[in-house]
Amino acid sequence: MTTPLPIALDAMGGDTMPEAAVDGALRAARDGHGVVLVGDEVRLRALLAERGGDLSVEHAPDVITMDEHATDVRRRKGASVMVAMRLVKEGRASAAVSMGHSGATMASALLVLGRLPGVERPAILANIPTAKGGYAALLDAGANADCRPSFLRQFALMGSIYARAVHGIDDPSVGLMSIGEEPEKGNELTRETHELLARTPGIRFHGNVEGGDLLLGTTDVVVTDGFTGNVVLKLAEGEARVIFGLVRDALRSSLRASLGGILAKPALRAVAARLDPAEVGAQPLLGVDGYAFIGHGSSDARAVASAIRTASKMVEARVAERIATELAKLQAPAPGASRVPAAAAADDVSDRPNVRARRDGV
């Protein structure tokens, strides 16, 4: 099953664009995913003609480069990432994917799509491969360097919804990143957040977890502030590269090692594929009123195709709509109060124009 609306791909943002964008989009299209390329129309159509491909193109005369400021999106409405977000806002695309300036992508999503009702701060969710063979959802992975306990509570709820909808986990567990398992360990933020999560309905709170627990898969979801989360994410990605480099060097160290490496190559390739960020392609920004995805600036065609596949899967799972519904329930008044009941509030948010257009495919 594919999404009824195409994925809007910012084909200009990133170090290897637009060539990697066009090649990745064509791969995704062959797998049945609808894609509209956003960027310099003349250049994109020339690349499509060279490759014998036929995809929709939405012209964008500008691009936010990696060395520019994220807030430039406010005055540069023609930037490719802004045009991609507007396609989602207008109901012409189901999601926006960009491998360009991550800050500009976040700023564009907030400026164009806005936040879901009740969301204080959106969060980047990173899928971390674990020793159990699946993924742990880490959030925030970089959107909010400074957080309050209420932010992390919403991250826990959004991460739980994502784990159920995308990873297929019926009752996901939530861990709070800290420096020890005991509730009193950590800084003021983690101690206060621990108390809050312990009494929050809608999540299965495991308690504090440490850095190693993330890779072990001790919990299905791990929440932390964006500063810590981004450091953890980049450390994990960097460590994987270093380890595989050490293994490669060791296998080249002697004839016997080389022969062993030939025998082990299929298994090593399988492990490398699981640890490669290109397998997921891009990470979702949860909490915005729509679907926005942020990829690596150095993404190749395989990563672009994976990002489109990841975006399609999340749209099909209706994660944003589920988040809106669950947050409405959390904010529902006590029985007997005069505010609108949670069910009615949930109906209202799921019928917002942005969400309704994506749901109905119009």
C-alpha cells in the first residue's frame, strides 16, 4: 500500500543534490511511491531526461544552503524546503522530506505546518538499532537543546504512539535517559521528569536508563533533551563507523585474516546495513501538524529512496493524527468539567484541513 498523495522531496538541499535526489526518487517511484521533486525545474527536468525518468516537478527558485542561517526561511518563501512544506500544507503532498539544512527544515515545518494542538515543542525522533534486532525510538534527537519536564512527557507520549504505529509494538516501554537507574539520579530536569512520567497515563514508564541501555534495547522508547539526544545519536553513528573501520583493517592485516573476511563478508554486510543511517534515510519531526522528515546532508540515492519509504510508512500509519488524538485525551478535563470532552476534541483535531486532506487523498 502506498500513500494517496506524493511525497514532496526537497531535491536541492544537501551535499549531493540534486543528482542523488533524482536517482533516489526514481528508485522509490519504481517501488510504487509517489514523489514530487521540488527545486530548480530546468535542472531537475534535465536530470530526469538524462535518466529516462518521468516524475512531477514543483519549481522552487531558491535553496537554503548548509552555511546559511535557519531563520532565513522567514524571508525566503521560494526556498525549496519552504515550497515542499507548502505542498503538504495545501494538501498536495502527504509529507515533506529534506536532506538539506536541518535547522531550516525544522523552522520551515513550524512556520508553514505549525504545531499540533497541545504540543509545546516538536521533537526529532531517531531510530537506533539495538542488540535485540529492532529499533529504539530516541527523542529528542536535536530539535530542543533546552527542555522542561512537560516537553519530555510529550516526547514520551509521541514516541510511544510512533512505536506502536510504526514498529508494531503493542505496549512500548519508555525510559528516561539519565546517569543511573535510581529515580534520584540525574540533574534537576531528569529528577522532575521522572516524577512526572511515573504518573502520566498512556505510557508504560520503565524508569531511568543509561546510555548503554539505548543500544541494548532495554526500552522501546528513550526520551531526553535535544542536546543530550543529538550527542548520543552522533556518538552512536560515529562509533559504528569506527568499529567497522577497525574490523576492516583487522581483516586486511594478514592472509589468514583476509580469507576469514571473505567467509564472513555476507554476515558483516548484513550487520553494516542495519547500522547504516541510510537504511532509514530520514528522521521524523513529531508534533507538527503534518509530516516532515530530516535526512543527512551527505545522503546518497539509497538514503533518499529509504527516506521516501520511511515517510510513506509513517503517513500510512497516521502517526500525526494519533498523536493529536492522544494529546487531546491527556488534556481532557476531569469528569463533570465544562470543557469539551476528549473524544470531541480528538474528532476536531483529526478533522483539521491539513489532516483531512492527507486522510482523504485530495
